[in-house]
Amino acid sequence: MRDAAPRLDTWLVVLASTGLAAWSMLALDGGELVLPAFCSGGKLSVAPLSVSFDLALAFNTPLKLASGWALMVAAMMSPLTIAPLRHVRNRSFARRRGRAMLLFVAGYMAVWMTAGTGLQAVALAARWAVPAPPVCLGLALAVAIVWQVSPAKQWCLNRCHRRPELRAFGAAADRDAFAFGLTNGVSCAGACWALMLLPLVVGRGHLLAMIAISLFVFAERLENAAPLAWRWRGPGKALRIATAQARMRLARRKPGLAILHRMAADPAWLTKYRRNLRAASSAKAALIARE
């Protein structure tokens, strides 16, 4: 167990460094790697859709589009892979852990790179059909909200929490790690595709949109699996954790404010508090008298 902690820290550092490096490259590049440098919206709307795709590929090579999308996925999805990667690591022998985790990442990225092709095509089609950026963003946001409240979204989120059994030996272990990456990637892409479409159509401010969506999907993933239903899904658990932590810190720094907060939440709490203090004082006095 003593040897396991440093290795755990190592892979987490590598994952965090990868995410930070991706964010840094996206910030320094100004988004040119993520958002295709299309012609103006007016020209796109006049030209046929097939011509618009040709123009997009003329201004952006497939390698540039693929590398930009890979950076986007590495930056935004790295936090979401912590739990499944820990599962792969804990279910693998020490000599196979590195290979198993790399196979998981390979399967996960293969799904997201395939999804990126479709999402960038949808983004281009949306820009062609709706040249006005605010209107295009509004329609994409409406689609994201509908998907967010749908039972299908919850089905994908539930599958994101699955942790399958992984075989430990030979080629079967490699296949299981890669297959887990594929299935987890499909579930993750199914849950997040509508949100990932927003930075592709937002235009200016895309980096801020990416940061906001990344925080949202990470907080959303903290929620437990739930029954399928039409309802809003958001970072409720993350907000409760943050609120509880803030209250604990406030209570340590200013105990008087914590007492006032408890009194406001429960008017009878002060009476119970005083009664407990008197009982504790009486018990202490009785103990001293016996001595």
C-alpha cells in the first residue's frame, strides 16, 4: 500500500498536467484550433451547404481540425476520466496499470474524436442555416436545455457511473480496458454532446464558454445515478458541497455568525443549546463534588 500512493499521485499529476497544457494551448492560440476559420456568415448562407463544407476544409486542414478538437476534449474531459481511470488502475496488476490506463484513454479518445467530426459538421450546418450568431447560439442553447431535461440524458449519465469487471491477465485484460474506454466514451459523449456544441457556435467568448461548460459537466457528474424522468439536471450536489464547506470555514473563523445562522434556521435551537450547556455544567459540578 505504501508503494501505491506515489504511483496514484503520478498519474493524477500527468492527467492534470495534460489538461492544463491543453487549456494553455487553447488560450494562447485564441481558439483558432477549436473553431474553424469559416468565411463570414453571409457568404456561408448564400453558398450551398456542400460548398460551405469545401470552404471550411480549404481554410482548415483535417489535421488542424482534428488537433483542435483533441485539445478541446483533453482540456474539458480530463476531470471526467479521473474516476474511470482509478477503476482501471485499481483492477489491474502493478505491471499492467500503465498499459491498461493508456488503452482506456485510447478507447475514450477514439469515441470523442469520432463525435467531434459529427459535431463540427453540425456546427457548420447550423452556421450556414442561421447566419446570425445570437440566433444560432440561442437555438443551440435550446437544444442543449431540452437534452438536459430528457430521460435519455439521464440514461447516458447512469451509464457513465458504471464500473465493469475487468479481467486481469493477457489479451483479455487489454481488450477489457479498451472496451471500457469505448463504452465510457460513448456514454460521456451521449451525455455531453449538446453542451459541447455550444462552444462551436458561440463565436467570441468561446474560451469562457468552454470553461463554464467544463465546470458544469464535472459538477453534474458528481450526482448519483437516478431514475429516468423529465427533470432538470444540474450541479446541485456540487453546490451543496461548496455551501457546506463555506459554512464550515465561516464557523471556524466566526463562531458567533454560525450561531446566528443556526438560530435563524431553527428558532428553538438556542433553547436546546442553553439546555445542553446547563446539563453539561451540572454534570461537571457533580463530578467535581464526587472527587
